[in-house]
Amino acid sequence: MEESNVTVTQPVQDISKTNVLAESYDKKCIFCKIVNHEMDTELLHCDEEIACFRDIKPGATHHYLVVPTKHVGNCKSLRKEHLPLVQRMVEIGKEILQKKHVTDLSDVRFGFHWPPFCSVTHLHLHVLAPASQMSFMSRLFYKLNSYWFITVEQLIELLNSKEATS
């Protein structure tokens, strides 16, 4: 396993020591467990809002998952108010790629699996690079313009078309 020179910044507070709303942590959710250090998963980034770690079944040389630290449902449940969160997730994904010396951001795929085609219901952005070197199966699984995978741009367009809730 390669040694990472990326340090975890501002670790998420231990869930057992804080007063967290019930909807912000799902004790059955694997990603909530990872973010709260209940699993032995290296966090490449972790702050109060966003965490990032390697995908357990990488579809590319660089395959990272960027997740909110609080439990948020899948991308289908998002509203217009979630736009800043999605944009921040993308920023963190780009930062991780740069730290991993991925310089060609035109050969990167950023996207989400569209329900019911997501294995974990905690919102997670797939960051894959280089997209041009993905295997046939990965190209299928993370296929652009499909029923099961949408790009960040498509999600942002969808959220922008929704009415904001009060």
C-alpha cells in the first residue's frame, strides 16, 4: 500500500461525544462509520463538512469517494439548497487529485450513481482518473449519459431547475 503524504485536517468530532441530530448520522451506514473513525479506512481529507477516501473497488487508477460528514441521502433526495455542498464536494475531489499528482483534469470523471443504482444511500461523489484508462466494465459502470450514473454537471443542472424549499 502506498504511503500517503496527505494529512487529515480537522478530524470530525467523535460522534459519541457530541450532540448530533439523529438525521445527521445513520448507525447502519458504512460511510457514516468511516467518517466517524469506526472503520479502519484512511481518510485522505476530513473537515467539518466533507470527507474523502479511496473506493474499495476502484474503477480507475485514482478512484476516490467524496462524502458529506453528516448523513445526506442519495443524489435523488437533494434540493436546490444542496448546491453549495455538491460544489464543495467537487472542489475537494479536485484537491485530492492534485495532491495525488493528477494534472490532467480533462481526463477525470466526476459523478453520482442514480437511484436505485447506488449501493450506499449516503451521498457520495465518485472521482475517477484517468478516465481514458478505465477498463471496459468501469466505463460501463460509470458511463456518461446513462440511467445509472450522472455527472456533476447534470446534477447541478437538475438542482438549479428545482424550486428552493423554505
